[in-house]
Amino acid sequence: MGDTWSGPPQLRPGRALAHTPGASGSGSPHRSDGRSPQTPRGARHTDPDGRSRTTPPVRGRPTMSSGRRPGLRALLLPGPPVLLFALITWQVVAHGPLARADERLSDSLVRRGPAAQFLADLGNVTVAVPVLALVLAYVAWRARATGADHWWRPAAGAAALMAAVPLWVVPLKELVARTGPPIMGPGTGFYPSGHTATAAVAYGAAALLLLPWLRGAPARGAAVAGALVVNLGVGAGLVRQGYHWPLDVVASWCVCATLLVALGRWSRHRSRTP
């Protein structure tokens, strides 16, 4: 019967005054035996209104360091190549002003020679695919030796990307049915350039997968620059030899740039690199 009345609770003698502002005169939490608090919350400083300045992390809840949406840049990056490819394809199919200017430009660029032939040959399957295969074997071996999670995924992704090149190049060639430069005769199926796509995927994927295993910014920069130079050389060789119009080459670069961005994101999310 002693605790059944409806009045406010009263402090009882002998109990610890854990959060009583007047107990120590400081207004901060304290122990009844005079010792300093041992919990992190008790050691935090508070604002003048008594609220803690920091919020403890909650297990299982991610913390956001900024208001920027994650992944927005990665979503926007493939946009310009896709739009450019759509524009080029439309102009080629409709034989618009851009396609006519492309053909006039090609007439002034064709200058056959052994150097241009050598560069064009770097886009052959017999040259580009073995280079990529060697890099994939090396990357997979290094990843497995270091115990990386899903060590085989980056190499498998790049191999699948290389195998998929004819799956989108050949149907586009048949659908667009663009004739080639005059030196190639009356045949069709020159848009987009298959040699350009082979080189872009092979050398681009090789450089992309090598980056995590190269030490220092100069080595990584050299790998990226080497892939870019080789691909520019392949495109220049194809145009100089009269094998393709310039827009055939540019269109393949647009598609392959998007595919390589996807490969880079897939490799980062699916594997742990050193």
C-alpha cells in the first residue's frame, strides 16, 4: 500500500543519483560512488541544452557522409557515348549530312602503306585476343595467389565481353548494310568496324584489369595511355588503308567505351582487389 498513491515519484535515501542535476553541481551524468563514468555516452560533451554533440553509430545502419547520391556519376558516364552512337547510326542509315561529310573526309585520308597496314592488323582477332588472354591469365593468377574474393570474376567478365563482340557487331552490320570506301568494292557490312571493336575490348579490358596490380601512378598511367595509343593507331590504320569510313571506327569506340565502363563497375563490385 505504500507505493499505490498517484503523486510523482520521490528520491529515496541511499539510491544512486545517476542523472540528478543537483547531485554534483555540474549537470553531467555521474556515478553515486564519485567515480567517472565508464561508458562512451557518459564521457561525451553536451551542448548547452543538454543534447549530445555526436550520435553513436547504429549497428547495421550505413552512415552518409554527404547528400550526394551514390552511383550517380557512374550512371551518367556512359550517356555521351550512347547518344553519340545513336546520332551516328541515324546519320549513316539516313545518309544524312554527317555521313556525307564522313565520306568526303575519308577520300582525303586514304593513304595506303606498310605502317598503316601494321596498325590495322593490331585489330585482328589473331593478334588482340592472345594479348588479352595473357593478361587475363596473369590477373587471375595474381588474384588467386593473394586470396582475393571471387578472384576469377574480373577475368571471366572480360572474356565474356570479348566473346560478345561478334554478337552485336554482326547484327548491326547486317541491319545498317553500309557500303565501304570505294577501294573496298561494292560490298556492304562496314558499319560498325569489327576490327575497331576487337581492339577496343581486348586492349581496353587488358589495361583495366591490370590497373589494380600496377604499383604507382606512372605505371597505371602508362597502361591506360598504351591502350589509348594502340586503339587510336588501329582506327587510323583502318581509315588510312581504306578499310572503313571514319564514322565506322568512332561508332565502335562509342559502344566499347560503354561496355568497358560496365566491366569496370562489375569488377569492382564483384571482387576484392589489393
